[in-house]
Amino acid sequence: MLKIPMTTPLVELDGDEMTRILWAQIKEELICPFVELRTEYYDLGLPNRDATGDQVTVDAAEAIRKWGVGVKCATITPNAQRMEEYHLHQMWRSPNGTIRAILDGTTFRTPIPCPGLRAYVPTWTKPITVARHTYGDLYKDTEFRIEGPGKAELLFTGADGAVRRETVYDFEGAGVLQGCFNKDSSIEKFARSCFAYAFSVKQDLWFSAKDTIMKIYDGQFKETFQRIYDEEYREAFEANGLRYFYTLIDDAVARIIRSSGGMVWALKNYDGDVMSDMISTAFGSLAMMTSVLVSADGCFEYEAAHGTVTQHYYRHLQGEKTSTNPVATIYAWTGALRKRGELDGNAALVSFADKLDKAVMDTIADGIVTGDLAALMDGHPAIADSETFLAAIREHLEKIL
């Protein structure tokens, strides 16, 4: 069969460890045989980020701004152990945090519904979308070690030279210190994107934070969401039977667990990181959740919501076959290909993305699964290693095509 042409490239961001292995296999087995794939390639593997002083991450984000659509493999955010393992020059920041800061968008993460897969929370019959703010907060913090007694102060010098100073803590001994920030403009973009997304999918929007403790920081988020809702979205929401409300994050967790799902849950940056993992795991697996970063100016970056599957990678290096779930990474590719097709008016590319998604679901429905899904399915599903699972998807895809 003729391959489907592409007129505009995707920005391809390669990654680390086991997901990097799967990334290449997915392209070879499921995409390149059927699509004349055009990408602008950036290697965000940790060795190359270190070699380029992390400039490659900045370049990749700017390329997404240029071309409009990117697809990203999972990457390592190094800690002290990774510094030693990879002999790094420094402990580089999260590449996701760098990209999100440049694009200044909102990440929407939604579990992938799957036939025959039981959720750990039995009341959840509809997917829950986590809308995660992706600017500032802990991912752009400044922190350092305090080696002895002294006064820690928060200092702000205005453009007019006015100084505001507050004592954070009088250290009587060693400790640690951290500062984080956010901007009104980014919070407003976050709120508007959440309301627009919830309205587009006709689902209620929840927002939760902890303004009883962080009265100014979280209070600004709460006030901004309420103001934008009242001024711009209340009428449309009420006319369509939709609801927006704010509640404290601990109350929201209790409500979410008791719910049937089917809402958009907006959260600050770190809260969204943690809760999206909880939601995806409770629906079945970290490898069964889509993730797309949407910027205010209409750029899209698709990725898997999970990490680099380190333990499987170490086993792979020892020559073992692993049963690593590639579904979220496949869906990152299909999401990007679909959006590229929509923006370019390429109906064949959109159709291919839909058919590849269906091939994944058909494979699972046939009882061919990776190890993480087997315990969540009735009957006796066949546990396949990653290569066998991808080959089964290829077989279903060829039948559909």
C-alpha cells in the first residue's frame, strides 16, 4: 500500500531508557511502514542534554512553537544518583518543566478507556481528566542548603526601587530553603484553558488548591478562576447544565474517590503531577493515560504521562525480554499525528491515527496484554513481552487498513 504523505513535520523529542527503546520500536513497527513520517528530531536523552548544556531542550521547545505540534518520549529528571550514574556536569532541571515554561500551557491528562479493564476504584465508570498548570511553582524553584544559623529573608525589589522584605525563618542550625513563584498572566491563561476545555467536552470543572494555608499564593489561583468564570463562562456553563466549583484539595480527593468520574479536575503544577499518577494508576496503569500540553497560542505537545521505566531498562540491558506497556507512548504518537493531520487538512493522517488507536484496543480486547494489565482483566489474558505486543498491534492494524 502507498504510504500516507505528510506536508508539515512533527517535532520529535526522543528520550531515555526503556521508553527510548519502545520509541524506536513503535516507529519501526507501527508508523514508518504506513506513513511518510516527517519529523524535526531532537535528542533529549540525558547524555545529549548534558553534552549540550541542556540547550537541546530549549531548542526543542522553540521548534514546537514554530511547527505547532510535538511528540515527546519520557525523559529522566536527574537526582544525585543519576548525577553519578551518568557522570553529569550538573543536576539538570526537568526537561518537561523547561518545555512547559517556554510554551506556558496547560497539560490535560486523561485515562485511556479500555475494554475489559477494571478500575481499582469501582465507582469510576467515566474517565477523569486532570488539567495541570505547567508554569512556575516547584518546577522553577530556587533552593539551597543552609549550613548553619542565620536569617532567611524573602526580598522583592520593585522596578521603582521600592524594597519589600519579609523574614522566612531564623535558622538556629542547618536546614534547607526554597522559593517558588507564579504570574497572574499564566494563572489567567490556565483558568481560561481549563474552562474552554471543560466546555468543549461538556464536563463539569473542579478546581482545588489549599488557600486556607497558602492564603496569598493559592488564594490568587482561587480568585482568578472565580473571576474568569463569573465574567466569561458562567452563562455558557449554566445554559449547558455544566458546573464549576472550587474546593480544598483534601476535600476534592475525598469527593473524587466517591464519584463516578466524568469531570475535568484542575490543579496546580505539582498537585497535578501527583494526582494524575494517582488517577491513571487507579484506572488501571500509569501506561494507560494520555497527556497533551496545550499552549495559549495553539501549540500542542503530546507525551506519555509516565516515566522511563528504569527497572525494565536495566533488565533489557542484561538481555532479558520485558513486558513493558507501550500504549501511552503509542497514543502520544497518534495524538500528534491526528493533530498534525487536523491542522494540515490531511484526512488520511487523521484516519490512520484513529485506526492505530483501534488496533491497540482490539489487541487488548483479544486478551493480548502486557503484564501490568493482566491482573485487571477477567479470564486468562495472554501476557506478552513488548515486542510480541507490538507485533500483535501491527497485525490488527494491517487488518483494519
